[in-house]
Amino acid sequence: MATKGRWKTAIAYGDKDTVVLRGYNLGEMVGKMSFAEAFLLLARGELPPPGHAETLDAMFVSVLDHGIVPSSIVTRYLASSGTPLQAAVAGGILSFGDTYGGACQQLAQQLVRFGALVERGSHDRASAAAAIVKHFADREEKIPGYGHALHPEGDPRVPRLYAIADRNGVTGDHSRLAQAVELELGRAKGRPIRMNQDGALAAIGLDLGLDWEIVRALAFVPRSAGLAVHAVEEMKREAGWRHVPDAEVDYDGPAPRPLGRE
């Protein structure tokens, strides 16, 4: 059923005199608040505790750019075709799906679901971690947020982020459950499988008080800056539109055949 009536929002409004975000004057925020702190204010509705913005800022930096990857490839293809900057960036962001770029949100959802059982006392942390592993195993899905092809010994960004989160008192029950999942996954697989960047974004994001539905934004919000730079580089350094060379395409359809019509 369609929603009727006036638009409603508790986030922000503007008039001829000012813009207000969650009750705070935007003009007064400028120069007194970091982007990370303002993001937390928007997402949570209240100013974050000390140290939370520093932690989020570190998380944003950790995913700023990863070079030539699916999102930047899409952005650069679009930029090479002459699309406006914002369209090229939007195309790259649209590539953040459940397979690429969505692992943090998928893990966050289950950390919230099974973390609630620990909080209610029906599970301890170890059994909740085992239930999360089973949840994905039963679906024959890889456990999102763990393992890294380029860093089999462990994603080097994760301990750095947790050092910052620990120092700022951010690390909480969601991270402890995520770390228990790492132990359970290693036990099930018979070898260590470390938490990766997506796992850290999920767990620390929840510890920052963010809803699991918005955790994916922790990846694509900062990456949009990197994609903008990729788009401009493509426009300025490369000539013409990109395409896949014929030599790199294997056609396996029907052999040439006559239409058979006069």
C-alpha cells in the first residue's frame, strides 16, 4: 500500500535561514565536527561518545581505495564513455552487491540476530558463534567477513583497527562475538581463518551503535571518494572508451549458419 500524506523525517530540515541536522545547526557544526562525527550523529540521532568518531574515521580510511577492483573498473568504463563524474561514481557504487562489497552487512545481520540470544541468556557466546557458522554452512555459503585471498595469514588492517577501537573503548559484545566466530570457523575448518576488513567493519560498526542495515555504507561511502579520483584519472590519462579486446573474448555459441530465408 502506498504511503499517503506529507513527507516525514527526523534527520534534517532546511529553510531560508538555516539547515538543521538532528537538532543541531549545520552552520555551527562546520569547523567544529569531523565528517565521521557528523555521520554518526546522522545515523544514530545523537552526538557520539568520545573516541567513536576517531574509530569510524580510521574505518573510512581503511576502505578508501583498493586499486583496480570491480567498483573502480565499472567507474572507469563509464568515465571512458563520457558519462558525467557523478554517474561514473554511482555506477561503481552500484557494483557493491552481496558477492562484492556486501559481506560486512551480511555478517552484521547475523551478529545482531545471534547476539540478541546471548543477551537474553539462551546462548553463550561460543554456541552463538557456532550457530552463525552453521547458518551459512547450511546454505553452502562462505562465512562473510573471514579469510582473504591476498592475506592468508590475516588482513593487516584488522589488528590496526582494533587497536584504535580498543583504545577508544569502542570494542564491545558484537566484536567479541565476531572473534568467537573466527575461533569456531578455525575449529570447523581445521586451520585459522582470520577476520578480514569486512568482518571488522561489521563488528566495530555495530559496536559504534549503527544499525546492521547501514553497515554496508561504511564501505561505499568512503569508496565513493576513491571512485571519483579513478574517474578523473581515466578521463585525463586515457583516450577514448574502454572495451574488452576481441582476443580476450571466447565465443562458445553456435557456429556460423545460414539464415535459410529468401
